[in-house]
Amino acid sequence: MRFEKSFRWAMHVWFRFSRPMTLGARVAVLDSQGQVLLVKHTYTRGWLLPGGGVEAGETMAQAAEREVREEGNVELVGEPEFFGIYFNHKASRRDHVALFVARDVRVLGPRLPDREIAAAQFFPLDALPADTTPATRNRIAEVFHGAPRSPYW
């Protein structure tokens, strides 16, 4: 009995650490003119919705709020609206992204480039940059244009 209990515990630990699930949060942020905030990272191509990983002890909404402030220098005034969860199978077999929508925001000033963010800017929904990622275009179409929702990021 003791061996069986130890074995089950060891298998639980192995499973937990060998197959971690990752969770991220991204936000479709609209300013008062109805423009969407996009960011360009220094380490990947294309314009994206602001967002990133959910940290330990943090809710998805808290991560969304933190990422918008860090990446866009934008403060969420109201609670972001949860839109959906997506399986990001292109990143890994266990990555999921929560998408939020924020319409009540305060721009704190221009977001200066740094080692992570090359640029952050608001764009009209009908005039996105040519190198906006396909996933970002798809989420914008779902949120703002009523396109059918995909389960995949």
C-alpha cells in the first residue's frame, strides 16, 4: 500500500511538471475614436493585440490589465469584458489564450520603444497595418465585425 501511494504521488508530480499548461491573456482595446490598440514586439514579426502570460497568483483579467499597461501605456478604467478562450495550437499543444475587450480606457501617454516593445499604436478597424498577424485580424473580425468565432487562436 505504501509503495502504491508513493507511486501515485510520483506520477502526479511527473505529470504536473512534464505537461504544464500555459495561459495567456490578450485584449482588444478600443479608444474613444473606435480605434484598436496594436503592439509590435522586438522579437517577433507583425502587429498584435497587447497581451502576455498569466503570472502565478494573478487572474486572467489582472494579467490583461497589466499587459495593456506595460505594452501600450494604457490604463483600463473599467473591468475588461471577457470574450472567449482560444486554443493556441501553433504555440504548443497546451497553450490557451483568454481574449478580453476594453472600451473604457485612458491613454497615459506615448509608449516609448524598449527591449520588448518596438511600437504601440491605435489604428482604425478598417485600416490595420499590412503586417497585422492573421490571428489578430481574426480576433478583430470576431469581436468587432461579428465573424464566426474560432476555437483556435
